[in-house]
Amino acid sequence: MTGTDAAPAIRTAVVGYGLSGSVFHAPLIVADGNYSLDVIATSDAGRQAAASGSFPGVRTVPDGDAVLNRADELDLVVLGTPPATHYPLAKAALEAGLDVVVDKPFTVTSEQGEELIALATGLGRVLTVFHNRRWDGDFLTLRKLLAVEAVGKVTRFESRFERWSPIIAKAWKARATAADGGGALFDLGSHLIDQALQLFGPATVTHAELRARRSDERADDDVFLVLRHHSGVLSHLSMNMLCAQQAPRFRVLGSVGGFTKHGVDPQEPYIVAGGSPLDEEYGVEAPEWAGLLGRDGHLDALPTERGAYPEFYRLLAEKLLDGGASSPAPLPVDPADAVEGLRLIEEARHVARKTTP
């Protein structure tokens, strides 16, 4: 795979080939001509075989250390590994002279995130966080309607990720405590908090409920948070892995109307089913999932914007090919935003400890 005529391809390694590496990072990287996918690291023999089958010619290695041993042949490392590994792997990659993408949650503490940002700045490296759900189609739709004040002054924002997953399928998730980055608050909550901050600005946690409903859950799988934004908006954020009947993905209430949206963004299941980010159908949501805008009795269907996860890597390529850390081009995600999300996660745990019997 070659880059553009103006610049060589960004030589890339993906570390971790679970859902993150196989469904999000590798397909998006291969679909963008500014990158070459050179190495995939996974210790699982079955995943190595799957990676080789999906991306012929890509070298597979067993772990992040094997990637760093080839640092002089690479430009970028993408970390799609369990959260507790993010800090040491990102630190080692930065010190090896590589630019780094870290999946969410960025790290397991805000302090670790701050340390990585300072290290990247000192070394002149690019560091960013894969908050891909900034490019969910429903979120893009919501940003657009809020920009034109379609519901008036927003008073309450409800946002949910609810799933029926009574069995913890991934071994590392079954073992992980909150200190390891396990649980729904780190997993789904990182996205919900980031989206709320993007829409309504800085916030504090005024209420938090954290529960472990599944017998083998070691962290939390049923979480409810209330954020009070400095802008005056209240965000009600719910994440639940044992939810048999799911509420709207979004509900926004404002002074002149509201917006309600069911369903989840289709980009992930489309790739899982074998589609490509280059397909015309990629990111396009079925019309029957359109959100409803207005007031009861006066509701209009609002078609969903096309989802755009490839935008993350497009923006990152602009940054890297324009001089990297010295370029004025914006990062796709400022890691400081991810640190602010981690601070709210820490605040939520503190609030929950004070209020939960």
C-alpha cells in the first residue's frame, strides 16, 4: 500500500488485535492511502492467522516489545490493548521515537495521562486518543441540530449505552478490576463523558451510582452519572451491560423542543459483517432509525448524518505529514480532553463511595 504523491506512507503498527484492532484500527488504516499497515501485534495464534488472512503481507509479531524492536522501521504505533497496558506501552513507544494513538480509556488514572502528555511534548512526538464516537452518525446529527439551536436552550441531555451482555466474553475483562481499567464506567463511560463535554463544556459530577450486577463482574456494569456543566446543562449518562430493554440512545430537552434517538451507530457492526470503510454504504443508517425532533404531537423525523470514523485517521495524517508535533494542524483528539474525562471518572468514583450504601 502506498501513500500520496506528496509524501511517503505513514508506517504503522497496530498493537492488539481484538475488537479494537481488528474492527476499528486496522480497517481504517488500510482504507486511508496516507498509511501503510506494516505490523500487527497479538500473542493469540488464532488472531495472528486472522490478521494475516485479512491483511496479506502484514507482518505479525507476538507483542508490543517486538514492535518496539522495529521502531526504526515505523512512524506510528496504535495501541488497542487492555487499559492497564496503555501507559507503559505508550511511554515506551514515545521514548522509542514513535508517534502514538491510544485507544480509550487513555490511561487508568488522570495522573498517568498527564505524564504521557508531558513526555510527548518534551520529545516532540504526536500523541492522541481514539475517541471514535465523536464521529458516530447520531452524534454528528446532534451536534448539527444543537449548532442551530433547534431545541432552543438545552436543559437536560440524556445519553446511554445499554446492552444485554450477561456473559463477560473477554478473559481480560472478566479479570479486570476498576484499578485495571475494567468496568462499564471506563469502557462505555469514556465515550459518554467525552461526548457530553464536547457538546456542553466543562462539568462536575453531582451524582454517581456504580453497581456490579453480573456475578463475575469485578468492577462495575451498571452505572448512572449526573454531570452539571458550567453552561447550566445537566447530563444524565447511563451505561448498563445487563439491560434487557433499552431506552433511547439520546434524549435532549430544550426550551422550544426536544430530540430523541434510538439505536446505535452502524459503523462497527458493518465492519464486523465484512464491510469496508470505502464502501458507499459504510456509515449510512437505515431511515427507520431516524431521530424525532420537536414536541409530542409535532414531531419530525430527522435523518441521521453519515458516520465518519475514517475522519480520525484523515485528521491525524494531516498532522503527521505536515510536520508532526510542530504542525499547526489540529489533532483529531486532544489528549487533554481524555484526561479531563478521566478526572470525571475519578470524581464519579469518589461521589459514589460517599453516597452508595
